[in-house]
Amino acid sequence: MKKTLFVAVMLMCAAVQMMAHTDVNERPKLVVGIVVDQMRWDYLSRYYDQFGEDGFRRLLDKGYSCDNCLINYIPTITAIGHTSAYTGTTPAFHGICGNDFMIDDKKVYCTQDDTVEPVGSDNRKKGCMSPRNLLASTIGDQIRMHTDFESKVIGVSYKDRAAILPAGRSANAAFWLDTKNGQFITSTYYMTDLPAWAKAYNQEMKNNKELQKVGKDVGLYPLCGHLTTDMAIAALKGENLGKGKTTDMLCVSYSQTDVIGHEWSTRGKHTDEAYLELDKDIARLLKALDAQVGEGNYFVFLTADHGAAHNFQWMQNHKLAGGAWNVWQDVAPSLETYLKEKLGEKADLKVIASINSYRIYLNKAYIAQQGLCEEKVRQTIVDFAKRSPHVIFAADFEKLQTTSMPDLLRNRALMGYHPRRSGDLLVILEPGWYEFGKGSSPVGTTHGEWNPYDAHIPLLFFGWKVKHGSTSREVHITDIAPTVTQMLHIQQPNACVGEPITEITSEKD
């Protein structure tokens, strides 16, 4: 009897060990990341009753929603948001400090790479792109390394940065739209010729009458989302994603929502149409995933890179605070007068190399050439900013730890600060106020600040091993990557500062 009981116990232990081993090595066939550019969290409820059953509502009704997902750094900018979601870290570590920024005093575009050539186009301005400026690994990089680079990782978007940065440095490919020739292109960083399936889809686009009609302005129309979805589905099928022995990844970013938002803001028929049409695109993508990989065999997350403020005139019309901060037109003349008053005639606006996303980059070579003290220039500009209308905080990044401001803002500023890429000084505006300059739409909007309208974003999980539910617990954009990698039982990206969202990663009932 004792012997029989002993054998039974041993068999049970062995079974438990086998189950544990199976769980550790069980993974979905495909991970799909979806980023909706400039999507505010409240759009999920604003449009819920107008959405169909197979798009956003399928993700909400059958997936898991993190209703209090915040961006935990500033500035809240497209390139940064895409990168942070997939790396699990912030500009302080991944180095993508904006769409445009400076590296060691040289202006760069975030994915600019003059060492590569365009593929599928002769447009060097649009095609000489790669992830070389990215300092940290992504989810896709970790998947590729874990599988000895057998897994495939593909990025697709209208914007180059939204296709390239999510996919990571080791991605098999990233494809983005060249609006000049109306084709999806890539660069020699990835390949020397477009794959046959991409050429076939580009040929279809040549015959698209709607695209021919809108031309290079395609980003202002829902058509842009339709084309992105079609290209993503073409990549899904053409690359046989989710059909191999290892887990593949598809990174899809929808950019038309951002272009439309900048032009027409958060309210009105254009924005309404953009999200209702996007809902149909999400439904088409999910249907294609069902057919290609099988329902329950793929794991999806959907988020945004940032939100958006309401248009300042709309706010004022409803007696709410808000306004346009036109730094070069309204602020710069007074700043130059103040500089000369405090530092002498040699101090002029040339001491500033750039003002970008509420950060001031100093022209240190010019400051030295004029015989000015950089420390005094820094302090003078900070003092002026603190006295400027609608600026509530101003700081020297090097003195941020001792600057008098709320810890929440200080921490987000520090997490957004890379010492060789993020500039020298920082300003924070009153709620509802935002940058407005040449080319800004008077009925449009923008983003970049810490406030909930810019920093509160949707985060939905759906598919493989995801239970239905929601949480109001605060989570962050940097928690996405560690959550996904924990689900896959692989190492987190190499600069990850986020934490796995346990409501997703915990054992299911």
C-alpha cells in the first residue's frame, strides 16, 4: 500500500513538473502590436456605441482594458511613444528624444540614416531611414534573440518612424509610405529589393483611384488607414507570419489619426470619421489574423503613442482655460531684450540653437564665440521663462533635482532627459496651453505635455491567454514591453524600466 501511494505521489510530481515545463515554453504563434497615433483614452467610450462589433468593441468586450495607462515621461511625442511602448523604457535610456532632436549639437531626425539607401523609391529624403539612433532593444529584438533570429518581426505604418522604431534594430523589415510616389518603401538597412508580395501590393496601389485623387495628402484621409491595414495583411500573408515554429511579431501603427488631429483637432466630422473608419480597419485586421493564425493563437496589444489637447479656441469658446503659445512670435522678441539687458549686447537669440517640444537647445559654440558664460545664459533664460505668461515651471536640466517643482513633473522630466540628446532647458505651460507656430492649424491641435489629455492613453490586450476584464490601477506605457515578454517567458528589453501588468500575466482561472 505504501509503495503504491509512493508511486502515485511521484507520478503526480512528475506530471506537475511536465505541466510547468509546458507552460514556460508555450507561446502564441504571433504577437501583434497596434499603435493608434494621437488616440486619447476617452475615445474608447466616446465612440463605443458607434463602433461595430468586430473592431474596437471586440477588443473591449472580449479582451482586457487598462483604463488608467499613463505616459510617465515628457515630452509626449510620436517617436518617443512608439519607442517607449516597445522598449519598456524612456528617452533617458532608449535615446529617441523626439521626432527631431540633437545629438551632440547636431540636428537629426529620429530615424535619419545617411548611410543607407531607399528601396522602392528614389526619394532619399523619405527613404534614407533606419533604427540606428535607437539605443535599446525592443520586444521584437528580444523575440528574435530568444529564437536565435528564427522569428520574423515586421513593422508597417504610414510614417517611417512609426514602422521602424517599434520593430527594433534586428527587425526583418519595416515598410512605410512614400507619399511622393504613393508606394510602400523600405531601406537598404533591411534589404536591397522589395519582396514580391510588397511589389504586388504597390502595383495595386497604382490603380487606386482614391489614392490618385488625394495624392500626397493621403494622411488627411481615412484612406491612409485602409492602405496601412492592407499592407499589414499583405505582410502577414506574404511573410507567412504565425506559421513557423517560433513566435513572430507584426507591428502596425495607424498615423492618419494624428495627421487629422493636428489639422482638425479632437472634435468634428473629420475626427469622428477617422475613428469610425479605423474601427473597420481594426476589424479587417483581426479577421485576417483569425484566418491566418487562428482565433486564440495570436496575442494583441493596442495602445497610443500620446493623446492630444482640445483646440485652444474651442476651449475658450466654452469659457475654459487654454491658449496658443507662439514662442518665436510672442516670446522671442522680449527674450532677446532681456538677454541683452542682463548679459550685454553680444547676447542675442542666436544663443538658442532650437526650441523643440518645450525644450531649449543652446548654441554652445556661439555662446563661447561671443565670450559669454554658458552658466549665466542658462540661468538668464530660465529666469525669463519663469516670468513669462502661461509658463508655470522652467528649469535647467542639469539642476532639475534641486528645482522647485512637483515630484511628478520632475520625475517625468528626468525620465525624458538624455544628457546628449534632450537639450538644456525645459519649460512647462499652464493646462490647456500648447505650442503654436508656423504651419499650425488654427482649428487643429497638438501634444507634448504631461497633462492627462496628452498622457492618458488606451491600453487593450486581446487574444492568447487574455481574460476579459479591466482595471483602473495606474500602469504606464513602459509596462507594455515587460508584460508581453513575461507572457512569452523571454527576457525583457535591455533597458526596460517598466513592470509586468499582473492582471495580464498572472495564471488564468
